[in-house]
Amino acid sequence: MLFITSCEKDEPDDPIIPNEQEVITTLNYTLTPESGTPIILSFRDLDGDGGNEPIISDGTLASGMSYIGSMELLNELEDPAEDITLEVAEEELEHQFFYETSFPTELSDVNIAYNDLDEEGNPIGLSTVLTTGEMGSGTITVTLRHEPNKDAAGVSSGDIANAGGETDIEVTFNVEIQ
């Protein structure tokens, strides 16, 4: 017995509209301490891949502090700028931020915990709690994944290794703890 199946190409008038990847030109990770001035880790690349280098603003954090982190994503090629953060929040089941830190010692480490959940109880990462250790320097890498497998091993605790999905944006910031 032989079965033949065929997939039809979507016609322009089909009601199914694919979710195209958004353009993200700017990422602002604002870290607000319990008291004091917020620190903004910022990435801005108005011409995309190639061309001019992106502008990256690194940051200095106080040792032994907690910060509330909030993420902002923009497409500044639009006028006015399009707030992609709203789309990520609306499509919470299809997005997750991952925060990877690299510091030379455990004492100067930065720990980042999720402070928001999607409707199924999995992390999103638009809001975080960041705590610093002792003085030192290192990096924080922020990655936004589209359609990660949030049920895969370690993903709900922030391990990107088994997440899958597509990377919408990935930025590494240099961070000093003083």
C-alpha cells in the first residue's frame, strides 16, 4: 500500500500568518538598587549585522547588593521606535531570556534569578533579581530565545543548554563589581 501526502504552500489570502522574527536594534537591561541610581546595561545597533559596530554600555555594580532588573527591547528603525518588549510579554509562552555570568571567583559572582512567570509557571526573564558578591569583574550574557523548550532539563532554572529555539538577540556586557 502506498500513501502520498502533500503540503500545500500558503497562499497570500490564507488566514495563517507566520510569526516573523522582529528586528531588535536596542536592548536595555536596567538594574535598580534598593536605594541609589539605576545602572543601565545597553546595546544599540541601528545598522544590524555588518556596517558599524554596535554601541555597548557596560556597567559598574556595588558589591553585596540586590538589584531589580527590567528588560526593554526596541526597534529604533521605526519612527517612533517600536517597543518589542510588549510583544515578548504578549507571547510569553514563546520567549525566555537567559542570563549567563562569568566571573573569576565564586566570591565576586553575580547571581540572576527570574522574577516573572508565564501563564504555565515557567520563567520569562523580563523581570529579574540580580545580586552581587564581592569586588571583581566579569561578564553577563543576555540571550532571548524564541520558542525554547521550557520543559527541557534545566531550562526553567535558566540553563540555556537544552533550550533549543531561535536566538532573537544575544549580548555580552562587561561588569565591574566595586
